[in-house]
Amino acid sequence: MAAEIIAEGVYLIGGPNLSHPNDAASFIIDFAGELVMIDAGAGRSSKVLQKNIEDAGLNPKAISTLILTHCHIDHIGSAPYFREHFGCKLLIHDLDADALEAGDPARTAANWYGAKFSPTTVDRRLIGEDEHLHFGDEALHCLHTPGHTPGSISLYLDRGGKRIIFGQDIHGPFYDSFGSDIGQWKQSMEKLLTLEADILCEGHFGIFQPKERVRQYIERYIEEYS
């Protein structure tokens, strides 16, 4: 299947229906030719992700930055491939970075998938509550939204009059082995609701729009875990 255009210059290039059943969703944002990738599947579909990018008319060599929303293997698996082949920098929150650099089978959830994740160096550790990454005259916001893991982040971008959130594992799950904290997660979800996003790009259950559906999706899980 071909990459899906979500908004101007925003593409869904990976996920269960696009690359591999184990892959969480993966996205590309085109900032006037400089590409930013968000998440990288479970590691068994690296070349498929690359092909989907190319088939969308984009050059993987233009990927400057690969942002990992948290440390689980279904989101980080192909990160080493993209860094090795295209020279992109890997970004993840400081509280999840050690799991990547150690190749921790429990913290990365690799043991859930019967897989291994080789220790991988992180190029930049995000440490703020809301870090702004600037690409040209646009800003990509990285919000610390702990709960699913200690270092989970959500990203948002304002483009074409719409606010787009990349909020990968809003639904959980929550386990001690992940370092999960439902209390923190609820605070994180309230933070996302205040953004009043028009489009939600979720990691496993699709794209939600307009604004009312985004709110309903998040509130549904807040209610479920209350």
C-alpha cells in the first residue's frame, strides 16, 4: 500500500497496514525539503519504510532527524537502519534514552516481540517539558507526556490552519516493566486536550479528525482508566 497523505507535507509511511503487522505508525513531515521522521517500526520492515518514502516522491537522504516517541521496539526497531543508511540524528526523551543505549529487552519491550534491539547511541536527549525544534520558519513541538513510559513524548505541528498531534500510545498499555504511571498519564492526556488539535495521528488505531473526534478518542481512554 502507498503512503497516506494526512495534511500538506505530512505522510503516514508505516504501520500495520503499510509496512509490517508489528509496526506502530511511522510518519514523515516535509519541511521545505528537509524531512523529519517520527518513529521507525519494529525493525523487520526497514526497506519497506524506505520504499514507501521513495514512492511518496521523497528522498530518504533528506531525513535530518528521526524522533522516537518512546523506547518500545515497535517504534524504534528500524532507527539504526535509517541512521546508518541516511545519516539522520536520533532524538528521544532523556528518560527513555538509556533503554535504547543499553538495548534493554524489557524496557524496549523487545522480549514481547521475540526480538532483539542492539544497543544504539542517541544523538540528542530531550529534557524539557516542551522543546521546540525549528525547521525553516516552522516549529515542531515535543511535549513530555509520561505515563506509558517515563520518557513518552507527543509532538504537535501547526500547518495549513490545523493543529496536528502525533500522540502515539495514548491507549497504553501500562506495566511495571515499562515504568508506567497511570497518574502521570492522566495528567499527560489533560495536557493534550488543552491543545484542541484538529488531527490526531495515533500509533496503532489510525488518524482521527476533526477536533471533536480527537477529543472523544482521548476522553474515552481517560474514562476507561478512571
